[in-house]
Amino acid sequence: MHYVYGIICPIDFKIKYVGVTENVKARLSGHISAPNKLMADWMNNLKTKKIMPSIVILDIADRYEAFEKEIYWINKIESDVGGLFNDRDNNVRAQKLGFKNYCELNKNRLILTRIKNGFSKLENHPNLIIT
């Protein structure tokens, strides 16, 4: 199962980021310790105030459906509230291609991102080619 999650700001209680993971607790820890470029300032501001964001499960689905649901939630929250730290260019490319094609075109980048971020279940990655 894959979880579509939102990271919630403890100051204004708005969702600031939407993502997909198999392990919600580990993913939140990853965001706190190594936030993406877009959310780094926000996260550092929270750290100086000694407060941390929380996480909410928005949806549960299989691997491919979870991607579609992630895009749905990003678009919904962005249109309703705005202020997300998601990489919009990346999301637009993914929406145009569809998940399977997007993964195929970005196979190496996705695998390297998972290695860099310390994911332990690389062998389960749908696009990992072992030679």
C-alpha cells in the first residue's frame, strides 16, 4: 500500500506539501532532516521555533493509483488554499506523461533520488533494473 500524505504547518495548520510513500513516519523524518529546496526555509524556521510539522494521510492506494491521487490532492489543495512547496514543474511533466511513462523516462533520477534520501526498499522500486 502507498499513502498519499500532507505535511501540515503547526503554525497555520495548512497543508504545505503533498507526497506519496510506503512508510509515513520515515518519510516525515526525511522531510524534517533533508527538506527539498522549496521547503527548506520554512522547515528551518520551524526548527528555530522548536516546533515540527505533522503529517496527515489523505488517501491510500496501490503504487500507480497513488500517483494519480497525489496529483489530484496537489491540484485540489493548490486551488483551494495555495502555498504548497511541491515542485510544480515536476508535477506538470508527470501529469502530462502519466505515471508509468514518467517513471520510465526518469528511471535513473528516481532511483538516485531514493538512494540519496536513504530509502531502504530499493529492490521493490518498480523501475529498478538489476544487471
